[in-house]
Amino acid sequence: MARYSDEDIIRIREATNALDLVREYAPDLKPKGRDYWACCPFHSEKSPSFKVDPHTGRWHCFGACSEGGDVFSFVQKTQNLSFPEAVEFLAQRAGIEIAVDPQAKAAAARRKRLLAVCADTADFYATYLRRSPTEDAKVARNYLTRRSMGSEVAAAWKLGFAPGGGALIAHLRSKGHRDEDMIAANVASPSRYGNKDLRDFFFNRLIFPISDVQGQVIAFGGRVLDNSEPKYINSSATSLFDKSRNLYGIDHARAGIHAHKMVLVVEGYTDVIALHQAGYNNSVAILGTSLTSQHVKILSRTASRIIYILDGDNSGKQAAARAVQYVDSALSPEYSATPVNLDVISLPEGADPADMMAHAEGKRQFEALLERTQPLVEFAIDLKLDDWDLARPEARMQALHAALPILAPLKGTLIVGSYANYLADRLTRAGGNFTEEVVLEALEKIKAPATPRAQGSSQTSAAHQQAPAYEGPIDFEAADEGAGVDVLPQLSQTELDERELLALMIVQPSARELIFETQTDCPFTHPMYRAIYEQMEESIAKGQPIEVAALDESIPGVAQLIAAYNFEDSDVAARELAGNLLYRLRESALERKIRIIRSDLQRDESNKTLVEALTQASRELHGIRARRFE
């Protein structure tokens, strides 16, 4: 939530050569008149439609994506940064020191310390792997050699080995790092014996450092080299790292994704490394979770096609079933000038990309699979139909209704007819007599998706988005059961953000104060969350304290709601997180509004009111992204 002075922003903008910056992503940039033109770096095209004005430093695409802005927005889009991060990136690039308010300065200093802890940790692990004469280091080196990841590959990917036994903690202390920063970076943990000493978080594991898009190490993954369990563990969530928003190898793959406008998403560290070694330099991996809507959103900013590569086993099918929950109307062309194509490859049973890249026949087989990918929605429909004996008429009807929820988020879009036709064809080939119309008629009768899509005018659209009344408690306990399980995969990213923001408000007074000070309207759409928000608002108005027990008694489920979170005990961190969540919720709301207006314009292109509404919403979205908030 850093604020920067207008003077600093102007200095950074004036010190940044827009042509040099853009040329890093669009090397074909050439002069034409007073401006420079290139093929747009944000979508595929054959003739240049992307213009840069060297005098104003502004850029605009006149092609499919219609994106535009200044040097800050260009960095935000190409590197997936918030506005404050883009300011800091360009300031560092230009060698300019910038001043921020005290709270933001403290948060930035803390972030810098945690990054330094992660960097020194990665160096320690890498040095131990490379130089240690111990037997465990030799075993790790031999394992990497067998997997065709010798010293050059290990160095390029900063691979290391964690010996444990407090060796890392001793090293970090010798470098001057604080114990509390080691814990906050999740490279050390309090002793399990109750004393004040620390223990290494990772021990006796091969280490894969996880970096952000700028190449800064923010977390770690560890793999055992014997048969012990769990086979893999990742760093827990920190202020630097969130597995639902980070991807392994994104720093290595950034250029490849820009070049191909396509990204391959796999499930393991070694898979990514093996694919890069084989020439697939646009590959990344998820981090102990399924593909999430946030992953899709991040990747779709630079890739028009995402190919989700699933291991050929039951866990791969389960991952696809979870990922299809994040399918929404953004896949349909009327909601975006550049909709993302989300495809799937299911590898042969027992195979993974790393094994396939190890021999020529596997590579040929992998290349063949890339030529016949399947849309994720179709793949999910096939998985659902495989659960039924379609030779039986009653089973075909049951299978139809079991598959309809997959299509529910696409109701009212142009693309839903294609998938309805696919489902009808599958059932007909099994012996039935189904048509696209039959499927669409059945689809209309099922419950609408959690995020409503409008079908009429913009006024009607707004009415459709009003939240229903609160109807009772929600059971969070079952969804949060078990360690290491994806939390609430059935919820949309918006609801996950609302849930986290509300829990933060309940337990952190500083976050609560920020929300009530800055928000004129309730930021929540979920009826339960609105009810809790309104009760807190009423309590504050009466001068009463906010007590979890009292809230839970009035609205059962509150205690379960906050049990899933372990927030930092810091006012600065709480306000920073609240600001980030508000930013994302407002951005998502505006994106939904723009998609709805664009849909309405498809039916009435000459409607000036809709055109003005779209322009206003687009400006507001641009303004939200350009504010001094993260």
C-alpha cells in the first residue's frame, strides 16, 4: 500500500526511455512517421498494430487486445506487477531513490529482509550440494546426474541440498539475519520441544528454489531422495509466497511465454527443468495445488493459450476435475478481445514429462500429444461421462445431469452451444438421441452459477448481480479438513478473497479500521459475509467490541471461518494485506462489469449509453490499477 509522491512518479517516467523498455519485449519495434510500431507483445498477430510514442512514452495496441498505457502499466502487464512494484522496478532500473510513507517504508524494509534471507538460504543449499563431501550431498548429486541434471543445470536452476541439523540457521545467523525473519520466510521453525531455539524447516531434501517473475527467490520446494513421505513439501504461505498465485519456473519461462503466446503447465519441478532442457522454454509448474483461477489470470496476461499437462494417473484426472471449477465466461469470445484457450493433455498412464524427455521416443510421443490437445471443458465432460454405463438409457440421463454443472458457468455465452453440442454428441453416440437444444434446455433448469452473468440490458445486468439474502450458516469445517489439502477448491477466487478479507477484519483491528475508513459500501457480495460485516459495523457504531464468540452465536460459522487463517501479528502487515485484497476485489468487480457490457454491446452495437458505460468502466479499471495501492 505504498504511496509515492507525484514528483517521484514524474522523475521515474522522465528517466525511463519507453522505446528501450518496450524493445525488450518487442524487438521488431521500428520507426514509422513520428511513432514506432511493432507486433503487439500481448497477443499473436502478423502485421504491426502496436504503437509507441517516444515523445509521451505512451503505448497502445490497435489490434485485438486494445491495451494501452504508459511505462508503468507496460511493466505491470509484462511482469505481472502491482503499481507500487512497477514504480520500484523502474526506479531501480533508472537508479532513482524514492521516498514512501513510514508504514510502507517499514513493510518494504521487512520484505527486503525476507528476500535477503531467501537469497542467502538458496546460496547455502546450492553450495552444500556442489561442494559438500558428505554422503547425503553425494547421493543428491548422483540423483541429479541420473536425471540428466548435471552441474550446469543445477547451477542454472539454483538447485541445492538441505542437510538439516541447524546448519542453515547457524549460517544465516553468521550473516546477521534475525531469527524472526527466518521464521517469517519459512526457512526455520520454532523448536518442537518448546524451547526458544530454532530448527531448519527443510532437512535431508533436494531443494528447488522458487522464484518470482523477476528471479528473486521467495520460497522453496524439497524432495526426499529415499522412500519416506511426504515425497515433496513446499514452503508454507508467507508474505512473499502464495502457492495459488506463484508458479515454479516463471522467471525462466517469461521470455518463452511472450514469444510463443502459449504456456505449458505441468505438475513437478523436474518436469519443468526437463522440458526447458528439451527446448520447451515456455513451461511452468504448479506448486502442490491444482491450477487456480489466479494462475489462469496471471498467465493469460501474456499467453493466449494455456496447456495443462496432466500425469497419466488418477491424481492427474482429479487435478483436471478441480481445475474445471475455474472455467468461467472469460473463455468466451464476447467477454474478451483475446479470450484464453484452456486446453489439456493427459499423458499415458505412469508417464510424466521428465521421463518422456529422457528418450527420443518419449519426446516424439509428447510432440504428438501437443498436436491433439483437448479443451479442458471437453476433457472434464469426458471424465464425468466415464463414471456412467452409457449403454443404459437411464444412465445416459443421469450422466447428462451430472455433466451439466460443468457448463453452468458458461450459461448465456456464445461458446456454451459448442460444448452443449459436444455433450449431446457423446451421449448420442452411446445410443441416445440428444441434441444441443435438449442439453441447453436442461441447462436452463439447473441452479445458476455462483457468479451470475446477465442476459439483458446493462440495467438488468446490474440487478442480476445483487447478492441474495443471508439464509443461514455455512459449514467451513469439512472444506478445511486435513493438512496440506487445497482449501475450499469449490469456491471462486473472488469468494476466497472475500473470505480472507473478512477473517482478517475479524481478528485484526487495524485492518478493520482501514476498511471502515476507506469503504463507503460493503465490499462483500457473499450474503453470509455481508451479514457479518453489517453486524461488525453496528457494533462499532454502538461502541461495542468485536468478539468472535458473539459473532458466531449470532451467525454460526464465524469461528470456522477464521480458523483456517494464521495472520501475522503486525498492524502494517494487516493493513497491507487488506489493501491488496480490496484491490483485487475491486479489480475483479470491474472486469466482470466490463465483460457484461461487452456482451450487451454484441447485441446492440450502436447503443451510445453502453459505449459510454464501457468507456467509464475501462477508465475506472485503469485508474484502480494505477493507484498507489498494491
